[in-house]
Amino acid sequence: MSQEKTTLEIIAPTVDEAVARGLNQLGISREMVDVEVLDTGSRGLFGLGSRQARIRLKFKSTESHPVAQPPSSEAPVVPVSTPAAPAKEAEVSVAGDPQILKSASAVVGELLDKMSMKATVNASYVQNEEDEENPMVLVEVQGNDLSILIGRRSETLNALQYIASLIVCKEVGHWVPMTIDIQGYRQRRERQLRQMARRMAEQAVHTGRRQVLEPMPANERRVIHLELRDHPLVTTESTGEEPNRKVTIILKKQG
């Protein structure tokens, strides 16, 4: 490839990330190109209303760099994550776009930073029980003293998940099914809910009476519905108004 007039425009959430992506695509070091910032971008409030940064990379003249040496360990390091990391996460689970994983991880990490919460964030794809063709993004958050992020009846966690989902949706241009788990809380809670669903279904069959469960947020009610959707003797329905909406387990009418 001729370097004399070669340019490359890159769009990314930040200028530094755009530079890193460009260098990675070209396989060269930072000192071999001039960087022209076309748009510094804007983050907006919590990422909403944000505008991505846009840069142009142009090879420097051959006189200033007569021999293109491969990047060494002493080459300048751009202080951003490399685009290759999310691909490894995608390979160990359900197939999906690694760029979405990177966006989800970055958005949740930024929100936690704004909340002054120190934690590690890892995003991966998992099977979506409701839509097997579209895998769900699972963002796992680990750290110390993170219970404040869960809140009463998962209210804080659900709010964090809702805001993060909106931002990721805006960044990638379409809706992405996503769930956030804090220190394995959702997995533990889901196991408890599934066990309770089966136990209450047995009680409904044994007593012949409908069973009304405690008020739950929508994501927890969905777990109950999914667990019992193929039960041969009972069915489920949600009743009441938010935030006190409940799941009721009802005996099926026998023909």
C-alpha cells in the first residue's frame, strides 16, 4: 500500500479510542501518522444525546520515516482498551457482535465510575430463553461492597440496567437484550424464584386453590412464567398494578 496520500477516517466514542482503532486496523505505530481531529464528540448526560468523535489518520511523509519498523514494546501506548478483547469474550459463549459487548462493558463501567463505585465489568453473550435467535448480553459486575447497587427488590439494579440498555441501544443503533448482574445476585435470585415457582405449583395442585405470590418486578415475574409455562397442571398470570403486580398460579381446567 502506498503511504504518500493514504488516509483513514475513524469514528469512535472518544478521540483516543478512534486513534487506537485506526492504528490497530493499519497495524502501525502512533509516530507514523498525523492525526487530524474532525470532531471531538460529546458524551451528553449519562451518554444520552452523545455524539461520537471522528478523526482522520494520514501517513507522514517517507522522508521523515524512511523505514516502517513494526511496533515494539517501547512504542507509545494509547490509554484505551483494544478492540480485540471483547472478541475473546464472545468466543466462549453464544455467538454475537463483539462490538456490542465492548459497548455494554464500557457503558456500565462509565456509569459505575460516575457513581464512584469500584468494580470490574465483564460482558458476554448468553442464551436468551425468550428469543433463541437473538442472544442476550450479560454484564457481570464484581467487587467489594456492591450491595448498594442492588437495592430493595432489585430497584437500583433494575434502574441501572434500564439506563445502560438505553445508552447501548443508542450507540449500536438497535435494541439489545441486556441484563446486569451484581456479584451473581441475579443468578442466585433466579434459582430461588424457580424453586419457589415449582413449590407453589405443587401446592396449587395439592390444595386445588390458586396461589398468589409476593409482588415482584417484571423481570422476576418473567422467571416464574418461564419456569411454569410447560407445566401440565397449572398456568400463570400477572395481576395488580405496578409496583405491586403479582404472579398468580392457577390450576388448568381439565377436559
